[in-house]
Amino acid sequence: MALRIGILAMDGAQLLDVSGPLDVFAEANLGAGRQAYALSIVATADGPVTCSSGARLLPDFIIGQAGMPRFDTMLVAGAPHLGLKAHSAPVLEWLRAVSATARRYGSVCTGAFLLAEAGLLDGRHATTHWAVADRLAEHFPEVILDVDAIHVRDGKIRTAAGVTAGLDLALALVEEDLGAEIARRVAAQLVMYFRRSGGQLQYSRRGAGSPTGRSALQQVQRWVIANPGEEHGVDQLAGRAGMSARHFARLFRQEVGITPSAWVEAIRVEAAQRLLEAGAAPKLVADQCGFSDVDTFRRAFQRKIGVTPAAYRRVQVDELQAVL
């Protein structure tokens, strides 16, 4: 019997959060030579679901209507607005009911906010898009958030980071159900990684390079951003700000939120990302971005991004070649 997969698509859903996983499961049917999955889109109201792109989807089932099947797996697609407003009680109650009967349930991108609002992620490990992770953590502190993960498995729960990570999650579910060989066939057919190296923070731009704090501190920050390869010890930075090193370090941490050295390292890693994306060799990048040697650069980069500079460069170059 086919495993029924449902994807809840709220109005404003991101199309790829819905269509990406569906295409993975559909390709798995072809790879398995049988209908291993029966695929359905679930909506909250009659009529087409209008996605954030303007594309419209016709749902198979509507919450509250008779004839709703039992789902083996239910995923909540993300939408730009899902983390910004509360949702209706019937939708949350339906999610709770489905979670009790489904073999597994989860979300793609900001769909995690809907699960969290329903209380389904309390005390559980989960992830969401890096850009909204702080908001999820603030509003739902009971969730154990893994900001860097592409996707997370915790018991019955499966959550994916952002957009294309929904494909990674769906592929992992195919591997659970049908084995690694079919999952590899699906990945090859869809020209995607069977398993991506590193986490989602290698794709993020978290804004460490945005000057903040009082004017004197912002002037120093702009200098560092423009010249990441220069010497930027506390003494040098304090001298530029016209302060003592002790006063500068205390003020910087108070107004920027981290130590000067940690901030400088973040700026250097961001600069390194841009150079690696352009194809520069790690050794050259380490020198141009102010790291004392390649080993120091590699450790700092891997600590912040989750992969080595060489692996990051390889992924970026592969993606560029795929586009060209």
C-alpha cells in the first residue's frame, strides 16, 4: 500500500516548499517502479492556494471537510508570513490531531512556526531557515533549535531549514522508507546532492558586517570591513577610536554585543566567503583576509560556517558551473 504524504500549504506558501518535496517523492515512485507514495496537498479553505510567487495550487483536501484520509507523513510548507502572526484554532487543532495519528510529521522552512504554535515542537530538536531562527527561539523558547542543520530528525518529527532544504528532507525520508539505493537514484535524477556537506550557515549572510553602536565604533567597524587583511588587534582599533584599549573593549562589547576580536573574526570570515565564492584558493584567501596562517583560517571558517574553506569553495564553484 502506498504511503500517503500530505503537505499543508497555507495561502502565501513558498511554491518550492510544496513542489520540491512532492517532486522528490514522485521521482521515488519512478525509481521504485511502483506507487510507493500517494501525494496530496492540504489547504485551510476552498479554492486555489495562492503562493508567494503568485502561482496557484489546487488542493486535494481541505481541513474540516469530510473524507480526509489518514496520513503517513504530514509536512507543513513554509511561507514568508508564517512567523509573523498567530493562526486559527481549527488549523492548530487539526495539526495536533494529525501528529497523533501520523507515523511522522514535520515542516519546511517557516512551517516550523506553525508546529511550534501548536505545541508540537516543545522540548524537541528542530530547525528552520537561518534568517528567522532568532525569532523562533524568542517566541518559542521550549524548542531546542539547531540553527545550522539542513534538516533534523527527532522521534516522529522531521524539520528542514529553508526552501531547497525541503528536497534534502524529502530525500532523507525516501531513504528511510525505500533504502539508500533508490534515494541515490532520485538524487542523481534531480541533480542534487545525496547528502550536502556542512550546514545551512554556509549559505547565510547574517549581517555581521553592518556597523552598529555609537559613531566612533561605527567608524572603526567600517574601516575593518573595508580592510579585513590589516592588523586589527584591540590596541589598533582603540587607537582609531581615540580610546584606551580597556575602555574600547568594554564599550564595544556593551554596544555591539560581542568582543572586538570575535567581531573581527566574523568580518574576516564573511570576506573569505566572498573570495571563495569567486574561486580564490584558500591559502590566498587566508592572507588577504588577515588570518595568521591557513590552519588558523581553516579552524575559524569551519567553526563559523560548518565546513572547511576548501569544501565551501568546491560547493560554490560546482553551483556556479551548474548555472552556466
